[in-house]
Amino acid sequence: MTAPDLTPDGRLGELLEQWRRDIRSVPIPTLVDLATAVSIVRGALHRADASPDEAPTR
């Protein structure tokens, strides 16, 4: 019994290329618009700079 060809140019490479084509064939929808994303990141950065005394409690 011989070992399978797992080189990038062999069967493994073919499988990975087919997988890549399958993944790229399905469009990914936009999850959030740019303005909302920027607002979320800015809010997170602001909270990260806050002192522990300003942290919200549950």
C-alpha cells in the first residue's frame, strides 16, 4: 500500500483548490454597514480607556 500524495501539487492540493472554489462560489452578505462598525469600535475603545470605577455593573 502506498501513501497518498499529500504534496501541494498532488491530490491534497486538488482537494484544497476545489474547496476554495466552493467557498468562493457563495457570496457573503454584508453583516453591518461601515458607520455602525465604526461606532461599535469607537465605543469599545472608549470603554477600554475608562477606569474600573466607571465600568457598568450587572
